[in-house]
Amino acid sequence: MHLHKYEKYWLSAGIVGLIAFLLILAFGAFYLGTHPQSHGDVIDPDNIEANEAFLPENLGLTKVDEKRYVLNVVATAFNYNLGTDEDGQPVTHLEIPAGSKVLVQATSPDVVHGLNIAGTNVNMMVEPGYVSSMEVELNNPGEYTLVCNEYCGVGHHLMFGTVEVVE
Ligand code: CUA
């Protein structure tokens, strides 16, 4: 078989490119440990309280150490359950000191939701049957919107809250 000179060049470029992309992928997956956010952490969507993170009293923001917080969220159609305040009212606004590390853990008992804190790295899918989690460091003071960015039904636009990073 005769291959034209330019055909060989382009073929080689394609093969080199393919190998480079596979190496980059392998580097990310095996060396940097980059995995899907859920880590395959499963949960029974009909009994999310079996996981203590999603017991009613553990929902919302909890301080675990100096500048370390855990934020447990149950995303349901059509609300984010962030726990209740001292008066028993649902929490819709969170305040976190700048420079804090926050471990966000979320799940859904019904349909797929999104969990995005716009302007930060927090942008997760929240799927029934899985625990989505990620840790972020919030360094920039300001008010951020917590919003569902996966269309989940007629009340999709009602799923939001605010996160304030304070000095
Ligand atoms: Cu929940 Cu859109």
C-alpha cells in the first residue's frame, strides 16, 4: 500500500495527538486522582436519613473546626433543605467566614437537581441514589447565589438560596 507523504504526516499527527490525550487523561485519573464528584458514594433515595449527614438535625452549615465547615444539603423538588434556624424557620441564607474550607455533601430523594454556588467551584449534579460531595475553599468575600442548574420540574426556578462569604 502506498501512502502519500502528507497522508503519513497527518496520520502521525493524529496518532501522536491520541496518545497525548490518553496520557493526559491517565495522568488526571491515576496521578491527580480526579474522579467524578460523587465518588460513587451511594445512598437509598427512599431512606436518605440512613446516612447521618442527612438527618434533619445535621442539615445545613456546621462548623467542625477553625475555618472548617460541613454543608449538608437535601435537594428536593422544589427546595434546598439547609436545616432550620433557632425559630424553626427554614434556612435560605448562609454566612461563611472568608478563607474557610467547606465540605459540601448533597443528595436528592426524588429527581436530578443541580447545586451551583454561582461564582465558585461548587457546581454539582445531585442525583437520587448518590451522595455528591466536594470540598471548596471560599476566599472571596461577597454574596453568592445558590441555585439549581438542572431542570427538575415546574418549580425549578424556586430552588435557590444565598451564600455570603464574610470578612
Ligand atoms: Cu431542582 Cu432544578
